[in-house]
Amino acid sequence: MSTRDNRIAGNFVVESMNELLEKMAFVNIEPREPYWTGDFIFEKELAGRLFFSGPVSGVFLINCSAQFIREATSNLLGIEGAEVNEEQLFDTLKEFVNMVTGSVLHKMDSEKSLAKLGIPECRNVRVAPFDESAPCEVMVCPFTFYSITDNAEDALFLEIALR
Amino acid sequence: MGLKFLIVDDSANIRAFVKKTLGLTGLEIERIDEATDGIDGLLQLAENPVDVVLTDINMPNMDGLDMIRKIREDPKFASIQIVVISTEGSREKIIEAVKCGANGYLKKPFGPEEVLDILKEAIKK
């Protein structure tokens, strides 16, 4: 992809994540400058991943802290953060991966289904890392997450590798 | 009497979010049932008919489109309004859902206003 295409793809990822959080989970995040790297970033403990295939194929990944997903789940379900269990955390992350991937692909072409989405997988990568490396260069869209609970800043990473 | 809903989605969080969102629309609601896939949805519908089905597409065992086809094959469910809620929002996919018998299509992510708008349309019918 050209530099212009990269910028457009990066914008789609940022717009899709912002739209998701504004409509469903009300978590305060701020995008930082996207960049390209040789493999996926696993700086945070949780990761959700989704393969997609068709005219456009690739992998989409969200790497985030448990705190980010806990706050998002708490707002999504309207319950206290302390009440959120592990199953709900993983369910939210899977849905986020699914929704952002669907939204990015839709922004790339709103007429046709560009790809068939796979089944989202989700895990604590400190305990069970994903064993496959990226199929090609990865575009990383980093965000700063402002935690209301901790009154602190954290990072999350949305990563996309198109074949 | 209020409206009876069936939410079909394999994600418990999304079912809970849709349920919470329905509560924010101001609609008079009698009952909200939940199902985890198309087969579960059909079983629940046979036992407890509803006015509106809100369903995801991609689910294990039986997907949303197959479930809609089955519902539309049964004349006793002819008046049920079906709204698809999916991450896939391409024109191609929406046409496919309508051909199967869906009355409305809501793309995830969505908020209460979008749910209310699509339900107003569905209920009018």
C-alpha cells in the first residue's frame, strides 16, 4: 500500500474504534500516530485476534490491559467494574475485535462484503502467547487510554496486517 | 400490553447490552427473551412467540440468516418483525438479509437512538 493508503487505513481503524467506544462503551481514548513494524506488538496482557479472508485477507488484533477491557465491559453492561468476571472480559474483547474489523472492512468498501470474518480468539498473552507471527508487515494504531478508575494513563494497540 | 422481544446472539454481553438499550428506548416492553444461536432461537420462538426478533448473523450451530429463513417458512410467524444486528454492514449483506425475510438491519456498533429508529420502523409495519 502507498503512504496515502496507509494513512487512510490508519484513519479507518481510529474512526472505527472511536465510534465503537462512543456508542457502546464510553471509554476515553486518544489516538497516537500509527506506525509500521515487522510483527505484532504484545505490550499489554490481553489480546483478541480475528482472521478474515476474501478479496481482502489478513489479521486484526487488539492488545490491551485488563483495566481497559474491565472499564469498557462495566460501561457496556451497566455494572460495577468489580462485578465484571473473566468470561465477560473476554466476551467484550472478542466483540470489540469483531466489530472493529467489520467496521474497518465496511469503510474500505460499503457496497460489497470484502471478507468473511473468522471466529475471534482471545487470551492472556502473558500466560498463553499466540504462536503465529504476522503474515506480513503490521500497521499499529496506538491509543492512550485514560482510566477513570485509576485516574491514570494506559496504552492500547490496534494492529492490522493485510496480506 | 407491551412488546415481546427475542434477542439472538452468541455473545452474552451483546445480549445484555441490547436488553439494556431496549430499556432506554421508552418502548412499553412486556418480555425480553434471549437465545444463543439460531437453533435456540427457533426453539424459544416455538414455545413463546414474540413481536420482534433481534438477531446476529454469525453464530455457531445455526446462523441468523438460516434462522430467519426457517421463521419465514412458518405462516404462524408471519407477523413477527425481524431486525438483523450485525458487524457486517455492506449493501450486499443487507440485501441478502432482506431477501431472507429481515425487516430491518442494524450495524454494530449501535446506540439507543439507532435501536429506537429501527424498531419504530419495524413496529409500524
